[in-house]
Amino acid sequence: MIAEILSEIRSVSGNMKNTIIKPIEVDGLKRTVYIKLITDTAFTPSDKAKVAAVLKKYVPAYFSVDLEISKLTPDCEMVKRKITEAVCSISKAVFATISQEDIKVEKTENGFKYGICAVQSLLPANFCNNINAYLSSNFCGGFEGEILSTDKNLEDLEVEESYDEPEFEIPVRTFEIDGFEFLEGEKIQKRAVYLSDLNLAKDEVVVCGIIEDIRERAYTNKNGTEKSYFTFVLNDNTATAYITYFARLKTLEKIKTLKIGDGIVCTGMNEEFRGNLRYTAKTIDIGKMPQGFVPERRKSKPVPRYYKNIRPQPFVDLEQTDLFNQKTIPACLLGKSFVVFDLETTGLNSSPVSGNMDRIIEIGAFKVENGEITESFSTFINPEKKLSEEIIALTGITEDMVKDAPTFEQAMPDFYKFCTGCTLVGHNVVGFDFKFVDYYCSTLGYILERKLIDTIPLSQELLFLSNYKLNTVADKFNITFNHHRAIDDALATAKIFIELIRLKKSLPDYR
């Protein structure tokens, strides 16, 4: 169906002959179909009207069409960047043996021609065809690729020395319980584990915190008897956690006296359930965190010595030359390093407290040093679960693109190494992206420093716009990009960040 629609769109005008279509979004409540097209030539209002007429034929009569057409003319560096991303996705072996200097790109009348210097014996079948398909999903025009001769031999390639990371046991932090009183238990509990450290399965764990929510529910046991159980939302100033408690008849009335704002001590089991950890309390007593409790900073696992699965790539962008042409780099950016990043995920749940923590499926990041974008870090991540149709439609990321990608256990150590010593920057980084990388890094023992700059409040402070979505802010600075792909969103955010700091002339406070 999509191929048929695209073919008809391309036939309505010469300006539309190389048009590509982005994933279609449907809002059933508003009865609106959102369609975004990209073309590589200028187009007229008449062209847009003709395209709208074509699309209307394929949309139910009771739905309206919200059509957006944008012009995107990639340069050679943009195409090279996508080729690098494609090679990484298609063959880790080839990716590990080439550099930016091994990829040559030139513009042709109908699109782009490129060559890659690579070791022939490493190449998978249909290598260039797969790269062409990847490029065609992002840019208009045709692509022609070839493998160039190289004097590289596998025996001559530099191999990093074998190195095993030192063993590191994730330290579990505890605090002294204040005001302990028995409610139903029989043992005095003196110390409780930080809720933020509940990341390992264990038979007996003591936790303590303030009740933020409490619900009594009913279930029927195997004998057909209806019984009560409770769910508590507990907070100890380090994290929030769900606590499940199956009430005993002799203590049920005592548990019912508990209310929001009370401090409780739970002794129970942290166990794996359907792929996630679940805490079930066996006994509940009274107690709270010590007055003035300040959580101890967790010790981090050492920075990996080498990149193992994802290697950063030098970043060169011809647009960057124009970006800084006759402009002074703000003094506050000199001598400082930032990592601007964006994620694509399987959903919006960024907190394990609410059940199933969603997974990262793509990381895109750029390093900004002395006010210039110098390196890129890009990878898909295998979520080890099926992608929903909604996520596939929104991001364009398919099962085939992530099935052979590294898992988060393989990817996050490399990302942690890339971020070390840098301030993290993102568009809604505080409310969304950092929560994911912080959780998945800390699960492996890597503790990211919480020095964050969020470009949303920074944009709200400096710009007057109808909204502060990434594409709206990008339009303000005439930055063109492909939305809903992590690497493209991250690059746009990096450029936006530099422009915002140029306006502000100082760095904002860290969040």
C-alpha cells in the first residue's frame, strides 16, 4: 500500500519525483492522519495540494489529513555519517576495521556515490545493497556504492591487548532506622537498604521509608477464600518502590491503621517476577529514615579501559563551519566537554517503580568540546522483547534493525566511557532520557554523575515560541533533521545547545 501511495505522489509533479515518506501517525480521537514527506527539491503550494488530493483517496472519509512536506538536501558529510551508522548496524566486524577516512562520498546528478575501503573477506552478502536501503529510508535521491581496494590485511589490523575488567561487586548502601517499633514483627531491625539499591534478587531484605500511597485489594486463594493484600508506594529519599504485602488475619486490623505519611519498616523478599524484580513484604513494623538523612553517593564501577562493542567516531560536519562562521564561541564553553544525547525506547515508562521498565532501543550521542561537535556515538540496542507496532511506526526502527544489536549489558559500559568527565545535555533529559541511562548504567554498577543541562527549560528562558518541542526549536535556528531517530535528534539538540548558550552567554545551573 505505501509503495503504491508513494508512486502516485511521485507522479504528480517533477518536484516530488524523489519524495520519501516517513512513518505515518494516526490519532483516532482527533480522527486525523499525520503524514510527513521529504523532498530534495523546492515545491509549490500547487504541488502540496496535488499530493493532499492523492492522500485523501487512501484515507477514510471521516478522517482528515495533516500533511507536512519539508525539503532536505543532504551534503556528503551527512551521507557519510549515515553510512557509518549503517555499517555499524549491518556488520560489527567491518565497522571495527574501518575509519572515517575509509569512506568516500561524492554528490552526483541523481544522488550520491560512495566507496568503502574494507577487507573483502569480512563483507556480508548484499553489503552495499543493504547500505543503499538504509540511506534511502533517510534521504531522497539515488545511492550507488562500491567496495574500494585496500591494502589492509586481517593480520595487519591493530588488535587491542586482551584485558579483563577487574571484578567489582555493586555495593549495597544502608542507613540506620530511626524510631523502630514493633507492629507485627518479632525481630528488631536496625538498618535498611536504600530503595535505589533494590536491584538484586535476595531472600531477606529490610527496607524503610515513608508511605506515599496505600491500597487494599482482594484476591481469592486456591481454597476459594477471599483475602486481603496491600500495595504500598514507599519513598526513602533515594527512590520510590512498590511493596506488596499479603495480610495475615491476626494482623490485618493493625495494617489497616497505617496511612499516607507514616514511616514503615518492611522485611521481605526481592524476587524476579516476569523479568522484573518485585519486593514482597513478609512483616511490617514502624520506623523511618534518620532526621536530616542525606543519601551516601554510591561508588561507581571503574571506567572501562577500552571500548568493546561501540566505538565513537570522529565527527566532521560542513554545516558546522557555517554555524561558527564569523561567530565567537562563548567563553563558558571553552575548556569544557558535554555529551548531548537522545534515546529511542520501547515506551515511556522510565521508572521501575511502576512495573515493567521500558527498554532502550537506540542511543545517539555527540560530544561537544570547546564549543564544537567532535565525536559521535551511535548504536541500536537489542531490547530482548518484541517491538510494538506503535514504536515501529513512530521511530522507523524494526525488529530486523535491533535483533543483532548489542544488549544494554554490552552497550552501556561503552556509553559510560564516552560520557565520563562530561556534562550530559538533552531535550527533556531530566524528565526522560537520563532516567533510562541512569537506571541501566547503575544496574551494571556504573554511576553517572548527575550534571545535567536540559534544553527545554533553557529554550523556554531564551525563546518565545508556540511550543518547545525539538522540531519547533530546531526550526527557530533553521536546523533540518529527521525527527524520531536518536542520532538525528541528538545532533539537532547539540546544535541547538550551542546556539542557546551563544544567546545566554553563560551556562545554566546543573539540574
